[in-house]
Amino acid sequence: MAKGKTLKSMHDHAGELEKRSVLDRNVREFSKKLSSLWFKRRLSDKSPQEINMGTGIENEVTNDDGSTGSHLNFNNLESTLFLQPSRPQSSFMSILVGVFVAVGGFLYGYDTGLINNITEMDYVKTHFASNKQQFTAKEMSILVSFLSLGTFVGALAAPFISDTWGRKSTIIISTFLIFMVGNSLQVAANGTTLLVIGRVFSGVGVGFISAVVPLYQSEAAQKWVRGAIISTYQWAITWGLLVSSAVSQGTHNRQDASSYRIPIGLQFVWSCILGFGMLFLPESPRYYVLKDQLDLAAKSLAFLRGVPEDDSGLLEELVEIKANYDYEMSFGSFSYLDCFKSSKSRTKQKLRMFTGIAIQAFQQFSGINFIFYYGVNFFSKTGIGGSYLVSFITYAVNVGFNIPGLFLVEYMGRRKVLIFGGILMTAANFVIAIVGCVEKSVIADKIVIAFVCLFIASFSATWGGCVWAISAELYPLGVRSKCTAICAASNWLVNFICALITPYLIDTGNHTSSLGTKIFFIWGSLNAVGVVIVYVAVYETRGLTLEEIDLLYRLSPNSLASDSWNNRIRKAPGTIQQIRNNESRFESEATTVDSHRQNQAPDLGHASQPSASGSSYEDPAPLKRAESPVHNYVDLGNGLALTTYNRGPPSLLMDSSDDGESQIGAEGGSFSRDTDENSSSLNDYMIQWMNCQSQRSCGSNAEKGSHNSHTQGPRT
């Protein structure tokens, strides 16, 4: 009995290894041919027909408009993996994983909120301040800003670990090692020197987290929830701020070291939750592609999408990721300097870097951390009573209004959210500054508090999470971790500068300017500049895969046209999203057609079937593939679209115009070739039917007869 079970187990294991070997080989073959042809078409001055001549992988076809196109067929695949109907994918695991790793944002928010409260504790001022009464502007500047100095260093160093050992490992190292050391030093501190050193170490750990967590979220999430998932990082920051304020409220009246050690010590709990939880989560599938480990990439992607590793829809996504990366790497490896160089594989890279750095910088220039770093101190010095309570209210507003931001980033789009939020923030800052200058009364204090809350609500719902989403998704895979790290580092650098100089701007005393509420004139002006930058530089990327964002930058001439091009790419015929959204309609329509076809040609299952290129494919009965009326496509960008047939070889459709990309997303383009009028092939019918639907959705007025004698296929 035991021997039989052992043999069965060995047989199952061998079968699993063989399946993964076949999967790896087929994905590698697909992506290699795709990226190689892509590379040649982008660099060569020859026509596509001349490039393809003699390769034996393409056939020439004629489009409806008379232009020529090419059709790449993979007739010699060893497996039927790509021929199976795709299963419906689940976004549950992607959301769960993305929300959990956002605990890294909680660590950042909690540590940020602590210093705002700790510096106003009586025991801390008595034992840490040089004059035993109040921290000077210099001491406040150093205590608050040096965390950001550490995060700046950590964010820049993060890619060296995340690209070598993985995104998952980087998060574990930062929480279990670096952050723990820094937090231990802070707990043990009985003076400003050790406290500052501990904050620098903790900052390095937070810097790693801030660069890698949004990167991990963007690479793991599905495109229709990616923005919302990355925005949970900012939501977690707001929760960290709120919890730190609540804990400090309970300990700030204590007259011993526990007043600050209890709030700081609780960070060990949050760090352990994130570190231990990461042990059970998968590595980013795109990291495995980066390391050319396609079997592990498929396994990770299967976990995140809730489908088996050999699902055709999952494999199509994997081919798309691998082909784009291969094409990018065909131009060589990359350094930090390459992040600022545009090339054929990185279109408008300088603009992308400017966008990411600028929006991260102006997120900090908005003045939000002035409230969270110095809120208690500022409110008490401007005569507003109950400074701890007011600060707690601002944190609560921050948490509450981050929730609509999770939805706005996907439903309104990135550009509209940032522009609308920036206008509200600008107006609120100017009102605070004006009221604070012209009136000193209880009513004026209430107006200031109300507009501070409006400012925070506007920030939280717009710039808070949306900025992290954009800076994590803009860049090609080869330089993505480095670019994301640079953007995060720019955030921390500006954060450090603001934290360093703010005490000198608002405090009263020697060597300070005593601006008070007039500092909000500065924040309001900077917010207005941020709105202008968003208007001219930020492209609309909602609803696109990370690979489709590359395509958007190639096709859209500027940011103003990006929304239109975004809609064209998302609604282009042949995208997986469109096919799956209409799957139920396809099934009901095709069931009727299938029964009609079986009545006319009951033996069609063993007959050869025409493909779009004119080749035939024998469908032997022993394969016993599952029947499905759904015809699956995946838009690969750059004039390429992967097609899987229920009864035919997977293929790659390409527009062979001199500028292939310019045709993508055009109004329902199609190609045709003559076939027998009486052909009742289900696949041919489905291709024709789908293109009619696509053309209607794009606003086409062309009438398609119910007995059209041409077989139509999607063209991107």
C-alpha cells in the first residue's frame, strides 16, 4: 500500500514537472519570437514583408482597406495549453495581498505621527530638551527631519536588494532587520542623540518599504483594481497617524519614560505583523520574469489570479509580460542613469521621470506634513485650545476621506483626481492664511480648523494615494524598481527639506521668521504650481496593464490627448478585458450558432478548419480539448495581438504598416480574405460577430450583413 502511494506520488510529481517544463518552453518560445519580431520592426528600414521573408513564421494577408498585413502562426507547438478556454479570474487574492502589504504604510504613518506627539510630552521636554522646558527650533528640526534623511537613503538603496533578492525579501529584511534595530535604539534612548540615531535607522527601513511596497502592489494587482490597491498604502499611512495619536493621547500625561516608550515600543508589533505575513505571500511574478524563472512566475501569477498555472488566459498575460521585457532588454542592461534616457524601448522616459518626481515632490510641498509633523506645536502656539484633540481630529479626517480616494482613482481617473484635488487644496490653504492674518478670535480659530480639515480631506481623497499609484506604474519593467525608488526618494528629500526648515519659519524667537499662519500662503502657491504640472505632464493610465502604459506613451502625443488614447487602448477589439466582460453574451449567442452548425455539419470536429492566415490545423479526437464558444485575444501593444483559437493554432496578428503602433485602437480595424460563402465554422462566425460588436462600440456606422461572405479578424 505504502509502496503504491509512493509510486503514485512520484508519478504525479514527474507529471507536474513535465507540465511546468512544457509551460516554460512554450511561453519562452512565444515571447522570444514576439519580442524578436518587435525589435526588428522598430529598428529596420525594410518593409515588414522583407523582414519576415524566409523566417517561415509569417504569411501575408490583405486587409479590407487594401493594405497588407502579416499573420504569425505557431503550428509546431508541442502542447495544447494555449488552446484551452480561459477560466474566469478572481481579483480576491490580488486585493488581499495588496491590502496586507500596505501595513508598510502603517509603519511610516505611525512613526510620523509619533514625533508630532512625543515632542510635546512634558516628560520628554523636561529630560530631552536642552533648556528643560521646550525644544528649540534647531532641536525640533533635527528630531523631525532626520527620519526623512534615513528614508531618502533607504529608498535609493532599495532597488539593489529588490532586483537581486526580490520584492518580498526586501520587505522582510527591512522590517525584521533594519526597522527593528532603529526602533530598539529609539526605545532605549534617554537623550536626543540616541533618539535621532534610532530615527535615522528606522527611516532607512521605512525608505525600503516606501519604494518596494507600491512596486510590489503594482506588479501583483490586476489592472482594473491596481490604482485602488496602491492607494491603500496611503490609507494605511493615515491609519498609522491616527493610531499613533490615539496611543499618545493615552500616555502623554505620564511622568516617566513609559510616556514615550510605550508608543514607540508598539512599533515592534506592527513590524512583526508585516514581516511574518510576507513569509506566506508570493513573490512578484514580474520579478521572476526579470530573473527568467517563468515556471515560478506562472505559479505566482496563478496564486494571485486564482486559476491553475496552465490556464490559457494566465499564460497569455505571462507571454505579454515576458515579451515586453525581452524587447526592452534587447537594448541592453540599465543603470540609474538610464532611468533618465529615452530610447526605442522606453518612449518619453524623461517625461515619465519628470512626472513621477514632480508629483512626489509636490505631494510634500502641499504642506500636509506640516500639519502632521508640527500640528500640535502649531495649534498651541497660534492660540487654538485643545491642540492634542484638534490634531487627533485632523488624523481622523485623513483616514475617513482616504476611503473615497480608493474609488475615485479608478472611476475618475488619475488626471482629474489630481487636478480637482489640487484646486481644492490651493483654495483651502489661501483661506487659512487670509483668515489667520486678518482676524484673531474664537470664530477665526474655528474657521481655520474647518479649512485645515477641508485641506486634509482634499489631500487624502486625491493627492494622498493617487501619487503613489502613478509613480509605481509609469515605468518599463527593466528600470521600474529604480524609477520607483527615485520617485520615492524625491518624496523623502522634499519631506526632509520641509521638515528641516519649517521650525525656523513658524517659531517665535531668534533666527526665526515667525510666519505663523502666513506659511499657508507658501503651501497654497506650491499647490497651484502642482496643478499646472499635473495638467501638462500626467498621462491618464487608469484601466491599463503596466505593459499597455508603455503603449500609451508611444501613441499619445501629449498628456491632454492621453485620456482619449487610454479609451482607445482599453476598448480596442481583442483585449482580454473586453472579451471576458462579454463572455456571457458570447456564450448565449454562440450556443445557438453551435447547434445550427452541428445540424449542418455534424462531423466538423474532425475536419480541418481554416485559420486567418489560410493554413489549416487538424484537430485530432484524442486531444479531447474542452469546447468553448469564446474566442480569446490579448493585445500586446506595438501592433501585436496574441490570438488563441478553440480549434486552431495560437497566432499573432500584426499590422504591417510602416508605423504599426499608430493603428492601435483605431475604430474597429479588421482584415478579411475570401472564404467559402457556405462556411459555418463557429470560430469564423465568432470572429465576425465580435468585430461587429467592437465596431459598434467604437461608433462605427458601417452596416454588416448577416450573411457576409468575408471572414473578419481583429486587427490592432
